[in-house]
Amino acid sequence: MEDERPARGDLWIEDRRIAAVTPADPAPDWRTEEVERRDVSSFWILPGFVQTHVHLCQTLFRGLGEGRELYRWLSEVIWPLEAALEPDTLRVSAEAGIYQLLASGTTAILDMGTTRHTSAIAEAVEARGLRAFLGPAIMDRGPAQALVRAGGEFRREVEELASVWEGHDDGRIRLALCPRFVPSVSDPLFRELAREPSFRSFPIHTHGSETRQEVEEVRSLTGTTPPAYLASLDGGRGRVKMAHGVWLSAEDRAALRECGGAVLHCPGSNLKLGSGLADLRALREAGVPVGLGADGAACNNRLDAWREMRLAGSIASTLHGPSTLSAFELLRLATLDGAKVLGLEDEIGSLKRSKRADLTLIDPTGDEAALGAEGMEGMERTEATGGTGATSGLAEEPPEALLVYAGSSRMVRETWVDGRVVFDRASARPERRELSARFLAARRRVLERAGFPVPG
Ligand SMILES: [Zn+2]
């Protein structure tokens, strides 16, 4: 991810971090009896994917709100179901989501919870080894009365969560402030939370400019657009992480750049809910950092960075032509760019000495579409393909194009976070069965509590 060059070599890990990547770094002088060696020469190693917008609390709702645009999807399905979550069912939702994320090679996320029981999400993240920023969705106004709480309750909950979880496990778990979107948070509370000195290290994770209807609602509530409103927050500089950003003007993009805000691109969710096509090229040209995210399983319906990369590339091609974003740039969008959006570019996002050992072992034989990948000469290539990749692939298939456009999560054999194996496909079957049974029971319980029809 640093210089576009795949290399054949050894990756050395000490505790949680990468100690060396040969041949760029010299091999460490470790005594052999202290070193556990693994031959993974038939695999490729990638940095773990970073998904900058996820709702672990919605994993149980997959497939339950089909055929609705955003506002109906929220008001008729998602908000009633979120309100019916209890700590134990939320825990199952989070575990099921984390399992899917790790199995498809995602090692770090920025999550948005529901308005209660956020510690159940933190406990699932802790147990399953994912790296995450998390926090309760903040809603102190709007039609979802079963989710709405007073501002002071959110303030106290964030303080309590931070006292337990901020920086937990050597920084693996961090807090985020998650005002759901402008229509669900009153102006005084939004401003108070952004200004609060003890919350200043937390990113402000929100939704904005997702649909035209939402932009109009924000305009009628605040007199301005979502990006202009977020840019006006005292204390918000460098912290605004706005999911979607579909309906943006040039002024909106300039406002985001000037406040150091980032857009969290969710192509799968935007397409499926019919929200629109976010313009990645316009954001990049405006100097707005962009990360990638699957959003929630209730609107995607996968939590799969592979598919989001491919959709991001295909949307950019549709809007501006197929040379707009190279496969390499898409791979970087899903890794190093996401790390930058989270302020973690010195820690994760590429395979580099002293960074965290957050990575995946990719088996090129894992997906039939990648037939022939095991013998690809491209891995030996020593020259960079260049920014757009427009001239590459004439004589050889670039490995990044194979990954982004022919690859899939089926190629993920192992996922590592902080130097520990957190998913191993070889032993994943029994775990899947156990989780699947808990998923179905928890979903049933939530449907019952929400007063929805329960199958069977
Ligand atoms: Zn979302």
C-alpha cells in the first residue's frame, strides 16, 4: 500500500507489531529458538481492510427491511428493531457482524451503535479481537421516540464507556461520538458534545447528505446543508467523519475540506437503498479524505470490503470512465486511506515495520474466478504500475486487479489483528454453526419484542 509494489519476502512479527518486511528491511537478528516460523509462500499477505462505517447493532436485521428507501427503512423497520434490542441480543448482533467482518478480512472499523447498551458491543469487540472505534448513536429528538433519550444521558453514557473502554487492550478499542444525523440531534446537544474538552479525542461519526430528502430536512431545521452544519461545530475540526456524502455541492466539499472532515463512502448501501451515486473523484479532487464502509447488514446485506471496493470502482467508472480509479487505488481506499480517516495511518493500513500486525493471509486458489492466480508472475514485478493503472495489464494481469475485480472474501484464509489470529477458515465451521443458532434465536426475540411477525 505504500509504494504499489508487491514483493516476495518474509514478514516478521514481534508481539503486536511488524518487526520487519524483507527485502525492504534487514531480517532481524533473532535467535532461532525464539522464533516460530510459518511457511505461507503459497499465500499473499495484505494489510487488513479498514471499514470506516459499520452498524454492528443491525446485523440481526439483515433482509428484514427490503424494498424501502432510507426514511421508510429507518422508521418502519430499523428504529423499531433497534429499540427492541437488549444487551444479550445486541451482543449476538455484534458478534455475528464481527465474525463476518473478520472472515472477509476486515480488521478495523468505525462503528455506530444504537442508543442503548453500547457496552454489549464493546464486550463483543473485546472478545473477538477486532480493532474498533465505537459509541452509542445519539438521538435526542425526532420521530423515533423509543430510541430518543435526553442529552445528559448520552453524555453520562459516553463518559462511562470511555472510563472502561477508551484505549482498552493497548489502544485496540476506542470511543467515537456518534450523533446519528442532524435531524436526530438537537442543535444545543450537537454543539455541546463537539465542544466538550474530555471528548476531544473522539471522532465525530455521523451520517450526512445521504438522500435528497435528508438534505432538505436538514436545510429546514438548520438553514444549511449537512456538511456546512458539521463544519460549523466548535471543536469539530479534524474530527467529522460523515457517512455517505451522496448529495454534495462544490461548497459542501469545500466546507468538509476546510474543517478537516472526511467522507465515509458506502457504495453498496447507497445503491441498494437507491440513495444515489457518491462522487469519489470529486471528493478526492476537492481534497476531502475518503474511507470505505459496508454500512450495516440491514441495508447491504454483506459486511464485505471486497464488494465495496469493486462497487466503488464501478461507480467511479460509471460517472467518469474506467480510468478514474485504478484497482490499486481501490485497494488503498479499503486499507491505508481508511486508516488515515481514522487517524491510524502510523499504526495500520499497510505492511510496514513498526505498524500493528493487522493483516490477512490470502489464498489465491480460494475463489474459482481467480483461476491461474497461483502462478502469477505479477507478484515478482519490481516496477510500480503508476497512478491510474491505465497502461498496466496489457501484458500481465496486475495482482491488484485480480484481487479487486476477480477476488472475494473466499480467498481470506486467516485474519490477524495485533499479531494474533482472530479468524482461521480451517477451523471456522463449528463456530459458524454455533453463531448461526444464536443469531436465529436473537433475531426471533427482537422481532417478538418489536411486535413484528415472527417466522415459524
Ligand atoms: Zn449508516
